[in-house]
Amino acid sequence: MSSLKEKDRPIVQLLLNTGTCPRCIFRFCCVGSQAPYKRPYKDLMKELKEFLKKNPEEDGIVCFEVPDPPCKRIRLENTEEGPDDLNQNGVLEQIPLVNEDNTALESSAVKVCSVCLGILQEFCEVDFVKKVCQKVKSADYQFTSFVFSVSLPPQLSVREVSVYNILGYLNAEKLGLSLAKDDIVQLKEAYKWIIHPQLSEELGVPADGKSLFEVSVVFAHPETDEECHFLARACPDCFKPAKNKQSVFTRMAVIKALEKIKEEDFCKHFSCPPSSPKNYCVALEIQCSNSAVFVAGKYNKYSRNLPQTPWIIDGERKLESSVEELISEHLMAEFKADSFNFSSSGREDVDVRTLGNGRPFAIELVNPRRIHFTTEEMKGLQQTINNSSDKIQVRDLQLVTRSAIGHMKEGEEGKTKTYSALVWTDKAIQKEDIAFLDDLKELNLDQKTPLRVLHRRPLAVRQRIIHTMESEYIDEHHFRLRLKTQAGTYIKEFVHGDFGRTKPNIGSLLNRTADILELDVESVDVDWPPALDN
Amino acid sequence: RRAAVAVGGAVAVTAVCAFADVKGRPREDFCVLQHSNRRIQYSNYDSSYRICVITLAEAHPLLQNGKAIKSINYQISANCSRLQNKVSGKSKRVWPGAQFLTEFAPLCRISSSDGEEYTIYSCIRGRLIEVNENILNNPSILQEKPSTEGYIAVVLPKFEESKSITQGLLTQKEYEEVLLKRLNSS
């Protein structure tokens, strides 16, 4: 066996005796190349035994000498165990695997590995690969690569440390070499070496760590779940109280505790080497998911009776539909997503229209099954949305990256907006009475938090600027007012004065009582997303 | 009064509730204007909150001809000034610092030049959000525009009490009947 060296012999011997599978043995022998792991299990077993037989020194010697590992010493002191627990060599074993001629016990059934609990055994086989791929295919996702993520039960880390403790001792004494922990091949890494090519072949796409499509498997081994519990007694501060009633023994917490705990303490509470389990791990869940995709655009709102988000109180819908539903409905259907998150650059009231080029918005589509859309297809989607409702219209519909969303929100402070308001006055006005409004430039307002939002905004005074105004006389009690204002200006309050809490206001400027009958957003001056030739 | 029901006017008023003859003092009536929040919608939370504005009702002595206001005082006791109401801070929903008012909590005391003194009461339970400082600087607004710029205070009822808050008060119609009765009896 070319991957194994002479120096590995004692490790191989010991681990084979303690019920470790060939691939885990390779890992602890720091076999760093992928090829050996991919070979069939039966072949590996066979060759390991042959490797052991080849030793000219061995010749019938029962076992080489293994100096007492610390855990064994402590156990002897406690005299808890009977003589049966120790073999001729005094090495503590849970399973008597070693025969006199030093071959591993032949058995028809493959014993569950005491280190990987079957991960590098059964779960590398074709049957499991097929099971995963079947799940992927039936989930009907669109993908060009995959990332395979695996969640292992925390007790695997404990068992790994248990073996490491034995070996560390073994090597130090026998060979005067220190076993570098970093050279031991990690279980997850070896597993991926073996399974990625198989998955890749079956699915027809490459494995890629950066892939947007994730296939995740959660493994569990209920039989040994309690093995981690001793760590809570040894390192209580590593285990925070459980949220959501889930187990406190998370992988991270267990690893942290294992780093902290001293070797002697570990061996007091956990058998080194680890016991052989009866059962394999089980694959609890095989799930697929795609990373979110983002669709951006601009919307116009032509209804004065449409909220931006669904308006539901006590389970009762107050107003039919909403801007976000009218846009997202079709996107959800096309992208086949689980859910969506809608955001926009500012928002308008239920009774306010959005005209001009519209208001920028972005929709995050969560876990979409379909992710590839050509420009033409996006245009088609835009048309579908626009055909489905006259209350809203969208333009510049396009796929964008997550980072692009930042463009929508940033600099919102600095943007200007233009509005058109229909104003009513109590006392009569003539054309001359409102003409002066056109000459007011950079009008400074002091706006106290409007009464209508006081329940959810702190009481404060905001200084805002009305850059320009343009009036259009209609009759003695009505005129239209176009305004260009700083972002964050409350227009309605500027018109009616909000009980005198916005100063100046149209009423105070005209020396009358004024009120606002209609408001339209004429433009939102944000040049994102990029305009497409619609 | 208004030509049209405006798009969420100053306060899209749905409930104008009067509190007549407060504490047995004749004609000392108040009005509680309540915001309907019908036209704007940001969340379901918004639609349930009904902010209230406390004003003098039209029959109040201070609004009758010939009354001149001498002073308005928000210091209602040695320890309590309505001007020192803490409403800033992180918590938007609860306003922990704001003074909590019961129906008969005094908001301010107003004295007229003829020697009379009037106490303005909260009329509803809730947190005091602000008192109108404009009338301190310019008392005439109180008399000229009692229902708008001359308001007394803004009070935010408890979330759970938002809808029931005006139950003990008179509707516009009922108040008009009271006024009619007074007219007929005098």
C-alpha cells in the first residue's frame, strides 16, 4: 500500500483493532492525496490487512507494545473494570477485534466505524449518491453548479479527539515524533473528496464552493447524542442556554469545549479509544436551496386607493391588494420562489399617485427554482405585470446583484423629489394672491413630527427646504402647486399646516386656511436602476 | 367648515368628541379631535393608533366675546410643568418619559383679564406628547383658531384603549343637542 509508510504501522494496527474504518485510518495517517480515499471500501480493507501482514518483525507476535495511555492508567486506578476489559497487551478496548495472529476480525457485515460513525463508509456509496441526486432532481431547480454542505453530529468531534489522544501518546513514545494535528485529514474534507465527483457526475454539473445552489445534508446519530454532555460539566461556560429549545450542544460549542478541556480530564470522562456504535448515522434531511436573486425596477402608481404593502388588521383586509403584491405576484410565479422581500426608495401614502419615471424598487426572491432569465424574458415579464393591472406599471425591470440594492437606499437624504398638489383655500383667492409663491426659492421649513406619524416617530423639529414652487390658478378656492423639495419633506403638512406645527405653511403664507385635496409624486430623482430602452 | 373632506387633512377627523361642563363648571366644554389614520397606511400598527388633539369647544367661556386672555400657565403644580414633558429618547412606541394623564389631569391654567381662572383638562387617558407652545407666545391664536393652531395639547391614548377612548364623550351631534338645550333653557 503505497500511501502508508512503515511509521504508520502502529497507528494502523491500533485503529483497526478499535473499529476504525480504512478511510479514517488514512486520515489519521495523514494521507493527503485524494485518490486512496476514492477506492472501493472492500479493496481498502483487504489491502490494509495485507499491509499489516507484511511486517517481517511481526511473525506471530501478538501485538507490539503500546505504552499505557493516560486514560487507561486512570481507569486502572479506579478499578472499575474487570480483567476482561483489557487484552493481553493492556490496551483498553471495547471490542475484541484482535486475534492472535494480529489480523482484524473478519466479519460479513461491515462494522460501523467508531470515528466517523459511517460517514466515510455507507455515505460514500453509490446508493446514497443516487438518493441525494434523486432528491435534487425532483426538487426541480435550475443550477449550473452546486455546493454540497454537510452537517455532522457534534459527537464526531469528540470521537476524533479521543482517537487523537491515543495516537498522540503512541507516537510520542514509540517513535519520538509528534503527531501534528494539522496534518490529520479532516473528516469533512475527505468526505467531499469522495462524494463530490460522484455527485458531479450524476448531476452533470461541477462542484463549486461559490455556487449559488446548495445541496445540504444533515446527519444525526441519536445513539451517541449524549456523548457530548460531559463537556458541559467540564466547561460549563462554553454552553450558553438553548434558544428555541434546540440542543445546547452545537457543533461550535462542542469544538470550543474540546479545545479548552485538558487531555486528562477528557480521558476521565470519555473512553479512549471510542466505543463502537451499533448503528450508522442517518441522513435526516436532504435539502436544496438557491441563493436569493434580486429584481429591480421603477414603479408608477396610478391608484389613489392602493397601499404599498398589504393592509390587514385582525385578519381582515382593509384595502384590496397592494403595490408589492401586484408586482411580486408574477415574479414569484416565474422565478418559483418561496417568498419575497420588497423594498423601495421611499414610499407614498395610499392616496398618493406616483407619476413620472416612477419610484425605484427592489425585490429579493428567496430560494428561487429558476434563476436564468434573458433580457428578452425580463422584458416579457415586465409586459405581463403591466398588462395585469392598471393600478401600477413597472419599467426598467432587470436582475441586479445584492450589493446594487445599496444604491437604492444610499444618498436618499440628498435626493430631491417633485410633487404636484391640489390645494383648497377657505377664503377666496385671485391669481395675484398666489403669484408670489413662484418667486420663493429655497424656502426653509420647520416641521414638527406630523400628528399622523407621531405614534411611531419621535417628536422632533425637522428643517427642510422647498427649493422651488410653481402655482397654477384654478378658481377662487383651488389652485395646483408644483414643488421641488428636499428629501424627507412632509408635503401634506406644508399645505395644511398640521395645527401650526409646520411653519411656514401654505395657509400662513396666504393668510388663509388651506388644505390638500390631491397629491402626486411627479418624480423621484434617483437614477437607479439603470434605465433600459423599454 | 371645510369645502371637502381632504386627503387626510390636518387631522382626518372622524370623532369630534366633546366633554361638556367639565367638573360641573358650566359651559367649560372641551373637544377631543381624533385622527382616523384612514388615508395613510404604513403598517397595521398605524391604523390602530389614534392620536388625539385637545382643544376648547366653541361654548367655552374663553372663546366668548369680550374675553381677553391674561396668561397661560403650564406649570400646574410645584413639581409638575407640562412644558417639561420628556418625549425624546429611543423608545418610540412607549414614550416612557412622557407624563401619563387621566381624564381630569390638568393641562394648563388660563387666566383672563377679568380675574377668572380656567383649568384645561386632558379629558382622556393617555400620554402627553406635547402642549402647544405657540399659544404661550401668542395667546390670541387660542381664541382665533381654537380648533387648529390654537390647540391645547396632543395626547396619545394607550394602544389598547385607542378605540374606546372616546366612549365617555359626546359625539358632534350629541354636543349640538346640549348646546341647543342650553339655549332653550336660558
